[in-house]
Amino acid sequence: MPKVSEFFRLGVTQPRLDFVDTHSERDILLFVDPYAISLKSNFWSDQCMDHINSFFQTSIDLIHAGDEDAAKAVLSNLKEPKETGLGYGTSARRGRGVSGGKAIDLYYSLSQSRAAKTGLLTDLGEFDLFIEGIGPDGLSDITTNIIKRPLIEYTQKQCELWNIPMRDDVAIPRIWNVARGEWESGHYRLPILDGAPLLLIPKSSVRRQMTLNSQEFYSDFVLDYLEQEEIRRGSALVQTIKSSGRRKVLKKDLKQKYQFSKDFLAQFAQATPDVLTRYKNFYRDLPGGIGSLSDGDILDRFSEHFDPRAFAKAMKVELNAIPAGPDAANIYHRFMIGLFEFVFYPNFIYPILEAEIDEGRKRIDILYTNAAAHGVFHRLQALPQSGSHLIPVECKNYTREIKNPELDQIAGRFSRERGFFGIICCRNLDDKDRFIARCRDTAQSGRGIVLPLDDADLDIILDHLAENRVVSVDEFLNRRITEIIS
């Protein structure tokens, strides 16, 4: 039962990959969460949300307009997304989707839903809260269908990154067209796994459960609010604890009086909107909502153990075993892709190999999306002299020391659209203070912030991770950047 990485003989494991390394023969119990995607602010998430919001608004508008046939036609294209390998399926890549009778059920659930009728339902992520018959697997499959075009583009970039073979003119049905608000089909260059198209899913977009959960909202927010209301009114449900004099209401009594249903949640949220707002803001105010899954979380779905400390030690040994020089340049380059994935995920996502910029006149060794929600890379997004939405990385496996030409090269990759921060990796800096001074000159002249990292720096970072001192990595990088911009 090989994984994707094993099937294509990539020679790397999940901690070095930006996508979920799914099984080739069965689904993995993880879900694509639309609300978690909406909490992120980066190019990938924005592109996905354009598709999600377009589909959601089109569907709701058709239902409100009473155009039953058109609404059913839109919903009936939410077929089983067999290309991803996520969800409850027990056979080879069998998403459930909402095809056939389920699509009709979804139409009637939406058309009869209090939340949809009143306008309370404002985004796809709220389906599990208010729409009967929709659980995490169905919502994940709906989302996967809608964002299939961004997933195709993501898959192509990851295949180029890892030399995964692709086939031309692979037929992919049911692609949501944002501009026209309708479904279409097309042919794309994609990998084939066991005779079927394969779509890769960014691991930053998957969760063990949906962020917005009807049972959690009911139990932890709605009932807590109703308990305080019962106490305020002095109802018959209120009990007084003799030892402390504190008044309370048993949760079982609340559940009996206010029985769970999604229609009840919609009625409550409509009458008391601040509770729903507080629930959604609870996750919006957390870095990344529930948070991106770690590699250990993902591997746990495969019943596999992952020790990041041991992995950091192994990466350090592997780095120091790569010889410097042009003969091993590709090995070093490929290793750095996996190293940065392990060290900087989920701050760095969506790596693109040798990204073309300036209409193809220049190329960047690796280009990452800066998805940091806290820490030094999040602060770099806000700094006026950096604004690092994208992070270019140049890898120099030189035997000689890097100097001004290499520094000027990466500074030439900066722009208002990409930002003015980048990283240059090299094997050794004999006079590190002198090169940092050059980086400081570059920053002070307004040409951007360049962070140099040689093997010695990466050894320090990996030592911190091997000792489970993740915060120390951020502190180390912050000191280096402060030294450059001060």
C-alpha cells in the first residue's frame, strides 16, 4: 500500500513535502476546511476563497430566486472527488461528494434552511452549523470540488518541484469557473496514479475536523449562554451548590429543554448573533484557527510515529554529508527544499521551483508563499521595508565564499508584488560579520532585506529543533534580521 512519495520514488517523506503524502490505495481521514482556508491571508487562500465565495453566492442566489432547476444543476456537479484521497472512503480514493440523490437533498436542505432563507448563512464554512445532512466529509468534498482549479495549478507546481511525471491532456470534469459562475470541463497536464488523475492537497489546508463544528457551537457556546440566561431569570432549572453558594444549571437539563438541531442553532444565532460572532472570532483570533496540522498529526492518521527531534538530527547529518561544488549543486538544491519545508512549515508554504519572474527574464531557485501568522516572518510581512508576501530563496553550493554579486542577484528578485525580503543559503561564510554588513548596506539603501544562512546557521537551527526548542529558532532568526536592519 504505497504512498504517493513511494509510488513516484521521490526519496523523501512527509516532513519534507508541502502536500499531504496520501496513500495510493485508500483514503486518509483528513478534511479540507473552507473556514480554515478563509482565516489565512496569502495568494493560495485568496485564490481558493474566490472560488468558494463565487460558488456559494451563485447557489444561494439561485435558491432565493426560486430557480430550482438551475440551483439543482449547480449542486449536482458536486460529484465524488476521487483524485485527492481524503475523507472517510475505505477503498481506493473514493470521496463521497453529494452526487445524485444527495445533491437533491442538499438543494432541499438549503432551500428549507432557516439560515439560508434569512441570510444568516454567509459562507460555506457555516454549512456544518446550520445545514442538515452536511458533515465534515461532505463539506470537505464540496470544498475540494469547488477549488479544483487552484488544486490543479498547485499539483502542477509540486510535480515540477519533485520531478513527478505528468501526462498531457488529462480530462478533468466539473471545474468551477469563477468568471462565469458555472461548471466546465477541460484537459490538463497532471500526474496519473493507478490509471486515474491525481490532485495533491497542501497540508496547510487540511484538518482533523472542521473548524466550525455544530456540536461544539451548541455545547460550548449556545448552552453556556443559555445557562447564564436561566440563572439571570431564576428559572426552575437553577440549582444552588451548598458548599459555595454558586448557582448553576446542569447541562443535561439544558439539553433536554433546548434540544439540538441545526434549525435550532440557526434560530438561536439569528436571535443572538453576538454568540455566533464570538464563536467565529474565537478561531479567527487564533493563529490559523485550529492551526495547521504538524507532520506528526498527519502521519498519525497513517498510524505512524514521527519524532521531529530525531528527524532534525538526521537532517543535520545529511546536510553536512553533501559536498560543496557544482557536481552536487542539484543535490544541495533539492535537499534545501525539504529542509526548509521541515524547518519553516507552516510559515512557508507552496514552494515553486525555479520560478520565472519579470516575464521569464529572471529565475528564482525556490519561491515560497509567506503564510506566517506569528513570529519573525509574520512581522516581516508588516515591515514597510520588507512586506514579504512571497519569499525567494537562492541556494549556492559554492566552494568559494559568496560576495556582492550573489547579494545583488537576490536583491534583484524583489518587487512591490513579491516583497523585499529573501534568503540566500550557502555552505560557508568565512567572514560572516563582513557579509552581514553588506546585507545591512543593502537594507539601508532601500533595496530590501537579505537573510544569509550558511551550514553553521542551519546546524544551530536544527540543534534547536533536535532539543525541542522551537521558540529558539524564531529568536535566532530575529536576532540575525535585527542585526541586518539596525
